[in-house]
Amino acid sequence: MRIPTTLRATTTFTHIFQTKAPGTGTSPMVVMSLRRHGTTPKIELKAGSVLVGAIDLVPVQNRWIDVDLEMRIADSGRLRWRIHDEGRQLIDVTRDGVDTWLFDRVRPKWGIYRSLGDTSGSLRDCHLNIRNLRAYKWA
């Protein structure tokens, strides 16, 4: 994945990945977001209100990074999130016992989903680059 500097973290939400239940009006279960914490932009992974992990965003912007996300979908599920930059591990965190399941199925979504209510001045026309996307179902 490559996050250009034009794609900025916001004080509300800027999701670049989420899992949702099918249908309109459903809230995300798991989100990878670009969020400002004070003046520090971060890339973070959350399951509901549970912060799984976060790293500073600026050092990884305008670079191709490898992002791995493993999920065990369950009411008491598991998330493992890893980010590597040219072979250097930036984060490798696992969180057990998180709720990753609602309703009857889970729909993953990659892209830019952001709140237009952000008042920080961070919203700009932008893009997100993703290549070599793979998904696997383990039984």
C-alpha cells in the first residue's frame, strides 16, 4: 500500500479499510484509519472501540509498505496486524478476544471512507494506492 501525503489523517475518521455487515446503515466492525492524535497523524487499527495498535503515519507516507491483516471472525475473535517497510518491521501486534462479528457475514472494504465533518482542514482531493491485494479464507 502507498499512502501519499495528500491523504491526511483527520480528527474525525478517515478509514482506508473496514469490515462491515451487509446492508445500509451498519457500523464498521474493524477499521484501519488515519487519525490525528493531537498534532500527530497515526495509522491505526481498531475493533469497535478497542485500539489494536497504531504507528506514526508521516514516516510511511509516499512509500510502498506491506500491510498484513489476519482476522479470526467471531464474537471473541482475533486480529493480527503487521506493517513492514522494505523488510523492516514497523508493527506486529495481536489482539485476542475482540468482537469481529455481527449478523450473518462480514464484508471487507478497501478505499477511502472519511467524515466530511472534519474541521481540521485535512480534507483534500487524494488517492490511495493498493497493489498485490490478496485475501484468503482459512477453514
